[in-house]
Amino acid sequence: MNDPSLRDVADWWATAVSRVEPDRIELRGRPVQDLIGTISFTDAIWLMLRGDTPTPGRRRLLEAALVSSVDHGPHAPSIAVARMAATCGIGLNNAVATGVNLLGDVHGGAGEQCMRMLAEIAAGADAAEVVDRWRATSRYLPGFGHRFHTVDPRRDPLLTLVEQAVTDGVVQGDYLRAAQAVERILAVGRRRPVPINIDGCTAVVYGELGFAPPLARGLFVLSRSVGILAHAWEETGQGRRNKGPIPPSILPTHLGDDPCTGEDSTPT
């Protein structure tokens, strides 16, 4: 086997995302000095992921989706754990990373899952059949319903923007119509409907904008990182040390079973 050449090493990290050389920084072929002060952060996200910059209508949709997912309070595990981490003597970056690392299939992944489901319907599959198939795998339909909100307050503003974008010819509306079809199916026979939630709304936006489903989760991570950072920073100023999930005055319920025998070991 021949020793690797300089070309082999260079090709190992071949990329079209950026070009960094002495006195040169390019992002997707565009000199960074031409971008600074001339494009928004939302434009930069689009540029890095897609290779160009969005039209004004598409920029507006992407920015709205990013803003909508920034925070959902300490009830969100990613926020809570970042706040706890911030009191443990680690850096702010570690606290943010701790929160981001909780964004998985259950917390933070519903947007990607919903996008895959809506893509089936947008491609022509029967909405009722798709819903039945997804329901057969989980009691929760990704992107619909919410444990706190009867109607997610972020739903109407986002979907209204998508509807306007469809009217203006910015997007096609296939994902929007798919989501509306699922809402109608879920409302049948119910006194209280099961409306689309923030994960479903952003799935509609990202689908309409042509992003791949895994990027729905990646974009959610970017958005929620802002809230995680804000909460972690706030916590560092509150003076707590080693903050746990509940106040020290509240003790966890003791189940009492001996882990070895399975028998109740609680003193009588």
C-alpha cells in the first residue's frame, strides 16, 4: 500500500461549505468580508445549508420558524438540565451543550418525524392511511397535540405566514395542506380537536422550504440553543450551587422495594 500523498490528505477533508486559507475565508464561495453587515444570520444559515441566499419570502418563513422554537421554559428538559448544569462549576458552553444533548427522538425530534409523515401525504398518499400507520407505532402522533396548550399559541401566526406565502407563490403549499388534512382527521368524533403544535408547524415550514427531514431537527437545535443559552446565563446569576431537579426541602418518593429481593424494605 502506497503512503498517502498530500492530495490524499487534502481530499480527506474536501468540502464545499467553506474555504479557509491564509488571508482568505469564503463561505459557500462568497468572501466573508462581503457577507458581514450585508446578510442576516438567517441568510447565513440558509447559505451554509443550501449554498445560496433565500428570497425575501423564504427568509421570512425560515426566520419565523426559528424564532418560534427559541424557548419553552424550564418545563422543557433541555432548558432545565442546562440550568442545573450551570450551577455545577462548568463553563457556559458546557451548560449549553448539556441542554442540546437532550434533544433526541422524544424531546426535540417530533419535527423531523412529523415532516416525514407529512411528506408521505404531500407526495399523494392517503392521509387517513398514513395517520393510521403512524398511530400504530406510537400513542403520540408527531407534531400534533400538546401537554400544556389546548391550541399552541405559535400555531396560527406560523400557519398564517405559510398561507400567505402560498398565496404569494413563495411556496407550493403541499405540506400545509397535508397538515390541515391530518388536523381534520384528528378532529373527527372529538369535542376538543387535536391541533398541530410547534413541531408540526415548523415541519410545515421546513418542508415547504425544501429542507430535508433531518434538518428539521438540526434547525430546531439551532433555535432552541438560544433559549438554552439565555436560561443557563440567567441561572449563573442567581447564586445557586449544585441545583437539583427539585428543592432540597422536597424529598423524592421512596418506592420501598429492595432492588435485590423485590420485597418491601421500608421500616414499619
